[in-house]
Amino acid sequence: MTDRGRYAVHGPATVGWLLVALCTAAGGYCLLRLRGGGGERRGTAGGEALMGFGMAAMAVPAAVLAPPRWVWVAYALVFGAAALYALVRARSAGHHLHHLLGMLAMVYMAGAMAAAPTGAHGGGHGKMPGMSGAGMAGGVPLVTGLLLVYYAGYVLWAGPRRLPLVAVAAPVGGAGTAGTGGSGGNGGTGWGDRAELALACRLSMGLAMLAMLITL
């Protein structure tokens, strides 16, 4: 007989580890961007690094790590504070609304894990691919659906935008863009200053968020 406190569907560990690798790489690149910018740019990179590493930790397979309920409450508090910070910054620039929604999505997923049945947290039988925290309460269907629509739209919008950035990256770098702090041998542009890589990180995190939400 199937335990009703656990989900019968098991998320494949391979998918979970792929998400961990993807989000860790995105978070690591955002840390590189922190070194080369200041003010507005550092704030954006810091928020995206927090998102990347937070999603990577969430994606660890439950068979390896199944945190207790209080961990997800702490997650919700941390990303709730980050959402408030993003809300303040959104008043000066509209693109921060994307970061705000990302932080709120993290709060939502952490809340769903915290609200899951007690037996689900230790069994490692989560429905979500690879997500530690195991069985989930399922969240609110309307909220999950709206987030899925948003992130699907974002991925479809950001994907084509990355192609022209890759095409123009070499001429811009070759021109020796001022203020990049790069060396002439690399075309004057450091790894932390490449717009196409920053967009690729956001696109990667958008895809990872879709993968997490779609099985919520």
C-alpha cells in the first residue's frame, strides 16, 4: 500500500544533479560579475547569485539531502527579505520586477515545501525532479500556473535575444570598451562584463525555474 504522506512518483536524480550544476554555474558567474561592477550592477549580480545558489540547493536530490521543515521556513524568510530589496529597487528600474518575481517564486516554493506533510520531508519521495525536501503540498494551482506562464514567456523572449548579443560581442570587445578593466589580449572585455553571458545565466535560471515549477 502506498503511504499517502509520500508521492509515488520519484524525480530522477540525474535531472536533479543537472539542475544543481546549471544553477551553480549561473550563480558562480554572477559572483564574477560582482567583482567588476558597482552600485546598480553589483546589486543585480548579487541578487542573481543568491537566486542561482538557492535554486541549486533546492535541486539537490532528496535521497542525498532532505532538510527539515525549519530550513524551508528560513529559505522563505531569506528570499522574502531579498524580495523586499528588489521591490525597493524596482521603483527606479522596471527590469528589477523580474528579480522581484524570481524572489517571490523562491518564497512560494519554499513555503510549499514547508507546508508539505511531515512524513514527506524525510522520505525522499519528492515529485519534483531532484528537489530536496521531498513530497510537496502542491502549492496553489493558480499561482503555479501564473508563474509557469511567466517563465515560459520569459524563456521564449530571452532565447532569441541572446543570438544577436553573441553576434555583436566580438566587435564590441575588439573595440576595447572603456571601463571593463580587461586586457588587450582578451579584447578589453572581462568574463564578468559580457552581456551575452549574463543573459545566458538569466535564461538558464529561467529554464531551471520552469523545471521546478512544472512538477510542483
